[in-house]
Amino acid sequence: MNSQKGQVEIVVFLLVIIGAVVLFFIFSKPGNKETPKSNTSPTISSPASPASSEQEEPTNNSASPSQAADYNPPYRSNGQPSGGLSASTRIVAVSLDTDEKAVCRYSDVSNLGYGAMKVFAHTDSTFHYTDIAGLSEGRGYIYYVKCADAYGNTNTDDLMIYFYVKAPDDLISPVLSNQYPTGTVLPRGTTQTMIGISTNELASCRYDSRQGTSYDSMSKSLADDGTKKYHTAQVTGLIAGSNYNYFVRCKDTAGNVNTGDVMISFSVQ
């Protein structure tokens, strides 16, 4: 009897093990597992905006640095010519540079509007020039320049270009004239009188009572009237019945000196 009971227990034990194994394989299949539910709400993704999407093509409103809006007028520099030109110059090219492509205009009158000025003969670039003809020696010239770029930005102030044509070298000494009193007889009792002379250019004049005295050796000067073209001096100590001769020489601003005398001659009765 005990032997049968022991066999039954063994059979039951085997059945329990077999059943456990079967249940294990049934519940361990992937399709039978349940995915745990999240306690958070599902995330709803919105479409990517053009600015954040890497796949989005750039819009027409995006500008590269070279296409950036330009609100500044052209910067002008290197106006030419400057200073003195040779005396033989009769035509010259007036020119300037700009920091961007522009159309430039000029005038010999300041503060004109851009539209009222003359267009450079060669412009619509960053280098602009035009020829100015009919120049005269010894004269100065001023031209005023304004420029406008492709965006319509226009200079409101003038760039001034100034130059002059030199006078020819002066190698000629002053021409003296209108000397007085020459050939005059002063009345008896005259003890002093004014002598004078004119020059055709700016000059300084000296005189002496000795003929042939060089300009630098003359000790007495004639004063000019401010124009440096009319020169006078007061001579004193005149004596009745005497003749007086004074010899004049002058030097111009270029250093040209008379090598001959001009005589002022008079007498006192």
C-alpha cells in the first residue's frame, strides 16, 4: 500500500514540473507580452518650420553679405590733380577714386545738386576722369564733385579738387617809367621835393646820386604805395641854383634786377 502511495506522489510531482515548464514556454513568447502603458501623454510633433528644417531651401528674403542693403553714398578719395602744374599745361585730366561702382559728376560751382552737374566723361566705375581744356598760365582752378552708387545713394557734400597752372619763369627785370620830376625847374626857395617812378610789375626800388651804382650798393630806397608798382622818396637839402640827378634801379619778386639806370633830373631856380 505504501508502495502505491509513493508512486502516486512521484507521478503528481512529475506532472507539476511538466505543467510548470509548459506554462513557462507559453507566457515567454514575444507576442504574448504586453507593453506597459506610459503615464505621460503622447508627444505630438509639429511640422518643422523653414528656419529650423535642414532640408528647407533658403527663401528669397535671405541676403548674402554681398547683397546686403546699401544706405551709404560712395566714399571719394584721391582727387587729382593737386598743386601747381607746369606753365605750358593747357589740358589736364581731373580724376578721383570711389570705394564702390558709381557715377560721378562735377562743376566749377560749389553746392550744386547732383543732377545739375556735368557727368564725368569716363565713370560708372571706381575710377572716374574727364579732360579739362583751355587752361591758362598763372590761374587757379577748383572743381566740385558728387557721386551716386547703384542704390541711388548720393553725396550731399562736395569733394573739392584744386590745382593751378604756374606762371612762366620770369627772367626779365622791371620796366621803369613815369619818373618825375624830370626836366623840371623848381621855384626858388624849394628845399625839398618828392621824386617817384613806376614799374610794370611788383618790385622794390632804390636810388643813388652816382650813376652806374649797382642795385645792391645803393643806400637809399623808394617806398611803394602798397601796390609795389609805384615808388616815391622825399629828397631834402635842396639849394637854389643847383641841378640834381638821381639814378634809379629796381628788383622784381623773381630777383631780376635792372642793370642800367633810369635818371630823375631837375633843378632849383
